[in-house]
Amino acid sequence: MTNINKVQLVSTSGPDLSPDKLEYDQAMLQVELKMRKLLQTAPPLIRRQTSHLAKATGKGIRARSLLACAMGSDDLISPGAVQAATAVELLHLATLIHDDIIDDADTRRGIETLHVKFGQKIAVLSGDYLFCLAFDLAASIPPREADRKKVDSVLPSYFTEICLGEIREFSNTGNLDLNEGEYFQIISEKTAALFQASFHAGFLLSDEPPEVRDIYLTLGQEMGIIFQLADDCLDFISSPQKVKKPVLIDSRRGVVTLPLIYALRVDNTLRGKVEKGLAEQELKAAVLAAGGIEYTRSIIAERRAKAEQLLSALRSTSKRKCLERLLEQAAAV
């Protein structure tokens, strides 16, 4: 495995700063550069695959959230937060590889998925490699304070939760009896756990007092749930060109999401139609007609209001504004 500790941060232009501190935009640029370098300089055995992944990047909302939470009272960010944010993005990329295999998706972020281009076996191993790389990178982050847990002792529990969420979702494939409570348990593990990990790690790498820790944990959970709810809506109403991945993929593989749960509840005829076999476009029309998208949007609005109330308690104006922008991005549907 690549010796991650030897990866050097690339200097950027801008005002002179302490070598131990970065401005927000500079820190995010360092994450992007570090990600690209790790993918492009992977061991030769896997470099073709990781270099392919480096051709397209996501929005980095989890990394951006971590960096925003890691802002100190001086609005600057430590290099350790850059490492943590990179680890989170590597883990997210690994989960996407595995998701694409399960979904048999042919595109992701506008390029061919790894298993389509190189085959399933090497794609699985590539995802495993990125998991290990993320753990290795997290383990290299020193504790900020002697009385705080190291980030590498916090992140693994979240990583485990993410895996369990994926398994729970897969175990409920085609389960038309799935209720809202069970659905929210799945997305709390599958999606919200990585957001909460980002907020938690950012908090640990900031100079925030211990008593506000729970605000960050709750914010991370709410942001993740909002993001997944919006994604579930987009799967019904967006286009592959806009989201840069296949749409209606949940219905294709039997994943039951909140828009469908609501539609099944209000349309007594829908379950029978689904069980007999309903074309994707027909299912989309039925969910829209039943108000499944509007209902999900109303839940997003409720969750967003709760998150905004929590954000108002943060003492840093810069941090609050940054997280408000990310919340708006997460809720966009």
C-alpha cells in the first residue's frame, strides 16, 4: 500500500498563512489535490483503475462539511482536517464503487463505472483498496488535544454503521411493507452516518468547546438525511444528464424509498400494480400523482428548519454561513 504519510500537500497561491493553518478554499483545494495524487500514484497493480476514478470528482459536500466544522475561532483550518476530509472522500468513493456494482449502473459522475470498464472483480478489490487507504490516512492524523479522542478512533464506528446500512437496504429489496421508521433507520446508517462522521471529525479538529459536540453530531445526521431524501426525489424527477448517473435506478433494483412509501400509503391500487410488474415510467407517474415527491419535500423542509435552528447556535459567523450554503446544496431538489 502507498505510504500515505509521504504524500506532500501542494502549495497554493494566496496570502501568507501559518504553515499549520489554511483558509477554507485553500483547504478544500488541498483535499482535491491530495485525492487526485493518491488515486494517480496508487500501486501499479491498481493504478489504471484509480486513475480512471481521478478523471471525475463529485461535489465533495462531505469534505466541505468537515472542513467547515473544523474552522477555528480564527476561521482557519488545520492540516489534520485536510487529511480527515480526504479520508472521508476516499471512503465515500469506495462505497460508490460497491453501490454501482449492486445497482449495475453504467455511469457515475459522468464517466463509465469501474465495473463496466474493468470488470466486477477488480472493481470490488479497488473499492476495498480505497477503504483501506481511508483508514490508513485517518490513522495518521494526530490528536489535536491530549484530552480529546483521536479522529482515527472515532471514524471506524461510523464506517461500520455505513456497511450495516447498506446491508439493511439490500435485505429490504422489494419489501413493499417497509415503513417510514424502517426507511429512516436505513438512511441514517447508509448515508447520514458518513455526514455525521464528517461533522464529528471536524468538531474534534476545531477549537470548539466540548459542550457543543452534540450540536455537531445532530447537524451531521440531519444534513445526511436531508441529502438522501433529496437524492431519493431526484431519482424520480431528474435526468441522467443533470445528476450524472442513471435515474429511476431505485425502482429498477427494488429499493423502496420515501416517495414510494408515501404513494403506497395513499394509493391502495399501487401495491398490486407494482407486484404484477410496473414499468419504470408508470411507477414514476404513479408516485408523482400520489404526491410522493411533495410529501418528501415537506419532510426535507422540516428537517432543514431543524438544522437551521441548530446552526444559529454556532458562534462563528463564517462557519455558520459556510454550513448554511452546504445545507442549501444538500436540500436542493
